[in-house]
Amino acid sequence: MRDSNPGRMIQQQMYARERRGIFRSAEGYDTIAKSSGLDPSFIKKVLHPLCVYDAPAELAARGEKDEAAYPETMHLLHLDNGDIVLGRSIYQAADFTGLRSAFFTHNYIIPSGHESGSERDYENWLHAYFADRYDIDNGTEIAELASLPIQSAAAAKFPYRSLLEQLNIGEKAFKQLLFAVMAAVGGKKKIYIALDVPIAQVSIQAKQLLALLYQSLPYAYRKQLGFITYAKEPQSRKSVHITFVEQGSLRPGDRSIEKDYTFDFVNGRIMNVDLESMDQPYLDFAWDNLGRPERADSFFQFAELMLANMGPERQIAAASYHELCVIYQIEQGNDTLYETHKSAVLRGLIDYLQPIRSLDSKLRLNDLFLSRFDYEFDRLRKGQVPEPFIADAFKEYNRIDGNNIESKLVTFFILALNNANRKNDPETAETFYTTIESSPDLSKSFFAKLLTDSRTADSLFIPFLEKKLMAAGGAQIVLQLIEQWGNVHPGLFRYELFHTLAHEQLMEKIAREHHSLAAADKILEQLRRLKDEASSGIKKQLLSHEDVELYQDLELEVYRAMLAGLDLDKLSKDQLASVEFLQHKDQIQRWNVQLQVPGHKSAAYELLTLYEWFTLPEPTAAIFNRLSSTEAERVQRIGRRLLAGQVEPAGFSRIVLAYLRSPEMETVDYAGLLEYMEQNAPDKETLYRFFQWSEKHRDFMRPRGFVPAYSKAIIGYFLKYDRNAFKKRANRKLLLNMSGTSLTAVYKQAELELSSPLAKFFRKNRKLTMFTSIMAVGIVLVIAGLLALSGKEEAKQEGAALPEVQPTTEPGVVESDTVVYAEQSPATEGQAAATSLVFLFKDAAACSRFAPGSLTIEPPGAEAIEYTELEFSPACSDDVPGNNTTDNQAGEPSQPTGSADAPTADSATPPAASNEETPDAGAAVDTGSSEKTGSANDGTSESENTAGTISEPEQSGSMEDELEGYTSRVVVRLGKQAEIPDDSIIQVGEAKYKLTVLKVVDK
């Protein structure tokens, strides 16, 4: 702001219209003189905008030349750095030319800290002396001042109420004006005032009114208030709070000032100030003390002391002075105000006493608060019930300085609670308890005092604690409260009513939770922790056994209640596994000894057995030793339910326990076990693994193999649920490979039971079967020889042939001179499984012409499937060695013509069907039936055939005789594996063939 630090000297600046100035060489308005301490940039940015004068419209309209008729304009601003700008501008009828009007401005810049800091500095500001003109020929530098020049009339006094009457300002308007000033200093709104006085008197009357406002304002406001005593129009300026304006300039509807405070005393219109619904004690105090400046100053000094260390915002908050003026008057003995503003007073006193070291610096407030405590205590002794906010205020004071009143405050609350109870006011009593609990130190002292007397404990403590326990959200919270109160007041554990209350409330909460196992588990573990801490002295000031005994009693009660409400049929496996208290078996045994109700004991033993069953790594039948036969059956039924969804190898031993038979649990219900396994196992392979696992389990084995009842149960399983188990080669091989000697024997027996009656006959009568086979072969040879001889004789007889009988065929289906059957080729290394169709022809020429590019397979009752990616291998001749089974048996197969991938010649003769499925010339068979007949005859069974021969049961058919004469064939490979049902129609071009029923060949 200034070129150098001029200390505490006041700087001056003068501004006018002259031939030249400091900042310009031509004529015009400019600074014409300044003190050396002023910075040119400060002059231009801060002072020049304040150097202005707008002549009143009233005077300008009539061309008034008399300078005395024009009001001066004084301005005062507090800058951000604490400096004060105090100045005055006056009208000049003529400038240096004598031809035009002008104005002259004189500013004082009072540095921060220059003034004495007196709260009455405003009087000097309002009566400062200003120059009327300056001759630039005297130089552009003017002196710095040590003090502000004052007019000789500064000490003159005037009656303020008379002034207000002259200005037409009554009590209400004055209070509104004072309210607006305090709000403007602490906020952003501006105040515009139009006085009902002649224009020449505006500035004079404005300064007198300002003096009255200054006198009525607390010191903090005085140090910030800025004003302008005259302006032609309302205009917002920074740091200017009050602007007095010319009459008629406050126009209704002016949007530029619609949110500001406007006081048009000419027209009696005050805007944006409404005090009707507001309690403003300070405004009443200010009005009452207009003629008593000493009393007002006494309050201002009191307020400044009370607001020390409260922050600048609090010092210019109107609410602070409303509170403090009431407190001040109460201190002066006005108890009526205390009764009227009791809540605000006590809250305010606490607020002002809270800052650090406030008790020492604000002794007046502290003494006043203690006097209010004594006042309320006396009322309490007379049977009055204090308002909750009074109790809360005293509790807050105890936090600030508990040494003074804590003991007396405890008595205060005891009396307050007794009075509230006598007047049947439970809500107020509840607020007292809440207030006490909110202060840990007070709470400890208060309840300790209650427990020293059984009467107060019974009447005030037990009902209070009962309500808290009843309001607790669950049993665990009840225990937390018991622990909390017991730790703070260990004597509670010796109090019988406390034990009773703890029992009742804990049992009630458990009942609300339906005696669930999970809830009881948490509670028992919490009690176990509390008991251990109590035994070791953790969290206790004094070691005692009463708390341990209480926790032990509660444990047993919780255990009994849990057993009484326990429903094992609704128990889940996860719930059972998560129970922690069952791990402590010694404790469980102590509890069980104390159980008196038989149902409780049964439930306890059953629960423990189930827990061991599902948590021990390798449970044995010994877990049932503690149970009666009825209890064991019940536990096994529950166990079967829990195991139903998790039948897997890791749990096989647990499942077996569910089917042990009483009384000694030494035998197994094998049929029931396998029935359960079949119903709950995810797949059949799990059953197979169980059979394999059982070979190594003593419950299923005897020295010479399986327990007979178990073997019977396995066979019964296959007969009832898995009849196709041995028909698939891969499945049969898997079963036999994964089984031991005992299980293999059972599997073979099961396979025999599943075979056809004829197969069973041959397997049971092997010698008879061999003899019958030899006799059949002999008979066939004899018949063949006789037929050959008779054929030759018939050939010699002309006309002796019988007429040919034509078979009945379906329309469009090729006659029986062509036979079609299917071959299945299993997957080999590098090649997937595939299906081929073998076409057998009697006519070699027809065979040669047969070259299909595509074919269609139409299963019965389904849509036809077309195959286009075909490979075929023809072998068309009159002599196909495939019909010679002897060649195949000798191991010398014929090599067919066609591609290198073509099947060997021995496939030209389809294998004979079994005696159970002997087809006619036009029947068909699917791959499923072929698998069933084929897989049972492969592997290591006694019915297994040698290469190229037919098993004994299969020799009952004569398919080779039926296919005699089909000397040519074409093998058509479909390129993938296909399932071709019985009676399927094979269409090649326009020709249709019916699939022949044969045993599917596995290559």
C-alpha cells in the first residue's frame, strides 16, 4: 500500500479538478497532493474510486449555485489489511477556470494499529476535520500526521431519542435498523437509508444517526462497520455496509436492491426486515439502554471477555449477543430472564466455558453457572422434576470441571429420578438415565453410588438394567451388557437380583431365537470366553468367583434350553459341522451329568453322536455305544438324510454306519444299504466303486470271500436296477478289471442270472451241451449229403421242379435277391469308429453295376437321413470265399477287391444270430441289440467263443444256409458311426432295401 513503512503515521491524499495533477500533465480530475508514504498504485486502485461526488438531482434540477446547499459525502472503509480509509467529498461551484462546477476530496489513510483501540474511536471518525480546497502551487506532497485532526465541536452531545423522533424512527424501526446493521456486517447484504430531512441536512443527520448506531453496537461490529453519508443513488461498494441516499432514489421494484435492507423513512417503507416471529433479546437490551451508555459499555466489555478465543465469526454473530445479554442481565440479578430463557442460558454458558483455560479467564461465567446449579438443586429438594436439558447441561459441565460438582451431581440425579418416579413420569426418568450413560465418568460414579445402598439398587438400578436387557436385540447382546456392567461394577456379581435378571433375560432371548443350535453355539462360546476371562482375572479389577459361577450357571441353562427346543430332523450338515461347543467333550460330559429330563439326555447323546459321525476323520460304530437301540435308529435315519446329497467315495465309510444293525451294531443291512446307494448315488460308476471299496472293508468280507448276504444284495441290485451292466463290452471289461477275486465271482454270478434261460441251461450243463453239439453237427452232415444226392436225381428228371413261390414284399422294396446288413467298426489308433453297410448279391452282374454315390436310411417312424460321403469296395464274382467258414477258422481270409480300406473277405458272410434272435430273410436289427448280444460273449467268461466259430447257444440257427447263393458283395462305408434301428429302409437311387436282422459285427 505504501512506499515504505511510515510507522503509525496517518497518510493524506487530495483529489480535485486542476490544470495538472500527480498522475497526469493535462487538466482534469487527479490526485493533486499526497503524503510520501502512499504507494501510487494504491492511490489509483483504492482511493481514486472513492473520489466521487454526484450532485443531488433536486439541486441540479434547479441549478443551485450555493455550495452550502449541497451535502457533503463522508465515507469510511475498513480495508482487508486492517487500514482505515476515512474521507470526505464536497461540491465546488467553480473549478480553477471559474466556468464549471467540480468537487474536492480529502482522504485520510489510518494504518492498522494507529488508533488507541478505544471502542469510542468512532466519535473521532465522525468529527474529523477535512480541508475544503488545496492550491497545487503549494506542492504535491503534504505532511504525514501523527493523529487525526478533530473539529472543535466533537465533544458536543445530543439527545438520541430526540434525534430518532426528528428522523421519524420509532422503537420498532430502530430495532429493525440495528438488526440490519448487525446482519450486514456479518453477511453480504447492504443497507440503504433515505432520511426524511432536507437534502442539505442529509450528511449531518446521517452522522448523528451513525453515532447512535455505533453506541448501540458491540465492539466487534464497530471495528468493521463501513458507511457513506450521502449518495445520489444506491450503489453496492465493497466494505461499505450503510449508504445514505437522496430521497426518491429507493424505488419499489428496483431489482438491483430487491434483496438488500432498505429504509425509506420518507415514505415509511422498510424492506426485507421482519422481526415479528423472532426473539431478539439484545435488540430489547439496546433500546432500553439508549440513554445509558455506561451500562451498554459494561455489557459490551462483558461480551468481549466471554467471546475471547471463540473465533472472529462468533464475535460478529448476532446470536452470541442475544445469549450474552440475557446472561449478563441474569448475572445482574434478573432471575425472570433465567426462567424465560433457561435452556439458552445453560447451553450458552456451557458453550462459552468449553474452550481451553476458559474457567480461569471467564470466572464470572463459571460462578454464574454454579449459581444456576445451586438454584436448580434447591428446586429439586422441593420435589420438582428438572427439565431434561437442565440435567444435560449439568452433565456437560461435569465434563469440563467435574471436581466441583460430581459428587453433588450424582445426588442431583438420584433425587431427579426419585421425583420423576413419584410423579409417574417414566419418559423423563428414561432421559435422565440416557444422560447419565452418555458420560462414562458420571455413569460409573452414579451407579456405584446406587449399588452401595440396596434400596436405591432395587428401586433405581435393577429396573433400569431390566429395561436395557429387555431392549437388547438378542442373547449375545444380553451377555455383552452383563459383561459390560459386571466389569465396571464387579459387585453386581454378588447381587442376587442381578443373577436372577441375567437368567430371565437370557432365556427369554433364546426362546425368541427358537432355541436354535447356531444361536446356542454362539452364546455358549461367548459364555466360555467370559468364564475364562473371569477365571484369569482379565478385564477385572478384583478377582472373585461369583462371576465365574454366574457364567457356569448360564451355560447350563442355555444348554438345557437348546436341548429342549432342538429339532434334529431339521438339522443341516453345515449347521452340525459349524458347532464349536461340542468340541469340548469334558464340558459336555459335565453338563450331561446335570441333565434331569430324560428327553434332554437323549437329545444330548444323539446330537453328540451326529457331531462325531460327521466331524471325526474316521468314525466307527463305537459312536453309537452311548445310545439305546431306539436312539441309534433315530440317529441313523437323520444321518441318512444328511448324507443323501453327498454319496461319494470319500464318504462310503460314513454311509455304512447308517445301516449298521442293532443291538451290537456289528451287522449291516446290505439290501437297504445298496437300495440307498442306488437312490442317492450320482451315477452307476459310484456303485461300482463302492463294490470295489467293500472288498477291503471288514463289514463285507469273510475269510473265504464276501458275506453271503452281501453277495446276494449285489446280485439283487443288478437284477433290479442294472440289467444291462454286462451287455456292453466296455462296461463289462471295466467291472471285471476293477474287481478282485471275490467281486469277480459275484459279477459272474450276476451275469449268469441276467442271461437268457437257454444260455443258463447250456452253462449249467456243459457236458450235455457238448454231446448235443456233436450230434447236431453229425445230423447236419448226413442231411446235407442226402440233399446233395437227391438234388442230382432231381436234376435228371425233366419237369419235376416245383413252381417257384414269390415272397411278399413291401412296395418299392428290392426282392430278396439282395441282402443288406450293418457292420460296426470300433475305434482304432488314429481312426474313429464307423458303420458300414454290406450289400450281398446273387447276381454278379448286378453287383458290378452297383456303385452308389449316396444313400438314404429311413428308420421306422422317423425322418430319413442321407449319407453322401461314401466309400465302397466291390467283390463281384460267382465264388466268394467269405461263405466258407472253414477258411475263416483256419486263419486264411480272402483279400477282397476294391480299395485298400475294404474289409477282409471274411466279413462277406455275416455272423449267425443267436437262437434268441433268429431272423427271417427280411427282418432287421439295430446296433443296440447287437451290443447286448455281443458284449456278454466277449471277455473271459466261460461262454467265450474261439475265433470264427459260433457259441453253442448260437448254433441253433442256420443263417449260413439261408444266405447260400449270395456270392457277390459290396461294402459301403458311411464315414461315421450310425445307429440303424430294426426295419430300417435303405434307399439307393430308386431301389429300396430292407435291413436284414443279423448280429452286428464288431470289427
